[in-house]
Amino acid sequence: MFDGIYFELPKLIFLIFFFIACASLCKMKIPSLYFPHASLFMKNTVSVSKLLFFLKWLTIVMMILALMSPVKDEPYQLEPKEGHEIALILDASGSMKERGFDPSNPAATRFDVVKSIVKDFISKRENDNMGLVVFGAYSFIASPLTYDKNILRRIVSQLDIGIAGQYTVLYEALAQGVNLLKTSESKSKIAILLTDGYSTAGVDKIPLEVAVEMAKKEGVKVYPIGIGGADEYNRAVLLKIAKETGGVAFGASNAKQLQEVYKKIDELEKSEIKNETYSYLHYYYFYPLFIALLSLLLYVYLRNKRGAE
């Protein structure tokens, strides 16, 4: 709770020397002026209370700490209202269970590798509004557009192969991604479409031309990514989608190449929109002030009770 606390007026700590000097030099001599033997009487009858001494200095120290104004900065950010709107479109069909895509981890499936790389990409896009579409035999929106990257990464982590069926509705997924961005008023709309296969004929009910026209109408720039061997995905279709929407098509045969692809997209669509950051000051002067008040009251009570100075 008190981590990061600092004092607004730290130089007031030197007031402690004033009180020390006063305690040593400013001895009260008034009683001896009016009652010549009063000092002797007090010396003989009143013992110095260690508790009163402690309470007196505790009051002084706490008052000085309160005057120094202990505070703590609590930064917070306002969500940007303009910037990139990104739809992540991920293939979760049965073919994504193939292993060996990451030579350093041969047991990992393609989908495991994709999820790890996509989560890293999400973390880097701090200022962007992002959503998630997953597809297989059908497509669905796994997450609407959100600035909350923690939730989005958690959703990606929970995805499984075959969650949307075993086939590949590539064009329907693209149309779904466009619909995700349709309500956005952002000037920069991006869809990153990842697949490792061909559109399944008879299952994919939206023609390629219709999906591409939807993207063009809504101003969505598409970055298609084909993973696996060159003959495992329809390179010509991905190139067509990229060319007609103003994006760039990529291919990746292993995990390292896929990391480079997302890095390249990150560079091509680098966000210049920054979150507005503010600091809220929490003041803690009332803590030492409260302690000082309690110790002062206790000091006065005990001093009057015992007749001590």
C-alpha cells in the first residue's frame, strides 16, 4: 500500500533540529522568577516520565511528517478513441493439429505455436482495439473489439483445435472479420487472416469475390498468412485477397518465419496513437497527523494526571 510514497516538502525534515535545539536551550525559567524554590521542589518531587518523553517526541515527529505531505502517484490511462482496429482471424480446423511446425518443440501442434505467437503480437499492440474470429467448418467471433489485452490473450489461450469444426470456411471467416470491423469508425481497419489450408468446397458458403468486396467496401486492409508447406494452402487466393484490399500476403513454413511475419505486420502498421496517461495523487498526511493527535491527547492526559512536565 505504501510502496512508492514520497514527500512533497522533504526539506521540512530539518524542523526536527529546531525542536531539538529548543528542548536543549529553551529551558523554562518563569517558575523560578516568581517562586524561587519552585525548581528545587519540582526537581525533588516530580520524576521524568519516559513515556511522556516518548509521547512528546512522537507527536513532534508525526506532525513534521504530516507537514512534509507524503504522497503517492497512481498513474492511469484513458483508452484511445482513434487508432488501429484489428481483427485477428485464426484457422482452428483439423489440419492445425499437425506437429513439427516448431523445430525447437516438435511435439507442439501448429495451433499451439500460432496461439503463442499471436498472444505475443497482441501484447505488443498496446494502443490498438482488437477482436478475434475463429473458424473451421464455420466461423464465429470469439472476442469483440477490445482494448483489454489480458482478456484477449486469455481467450486465445483457451482455444482448441476443432472448436469450430474440422473443415475450412476461409471466405466466410474473412467476411466475419469484416463484419467485426464494420461498426468501427476508425480510419485504419486491419484483418490478419491466418490459415494452413484451402477453402472447403460445399462448406464455405460465401464466395471469395463477395468476401473481398465486403472488405473493400468497409475499407479493411487484409494481411493473409499461409502456414505450412507451399502446397498446403492456396497461395494464389491469399495473394488475390491482399492485392485487392491493399494488404500484403505472407507464407511461413515454420515458427520462426511466422514470428517474422507478425513482426513485419507490426512494423507495417505501427500505431502512432498513444494512450493519454495521467497521475492521480494519493495523500497520506492524515496517517501521521492522526498518530500525532492521539499521542498529544495521551501526553496531555498523563501529564495532568501525574502533575509532570
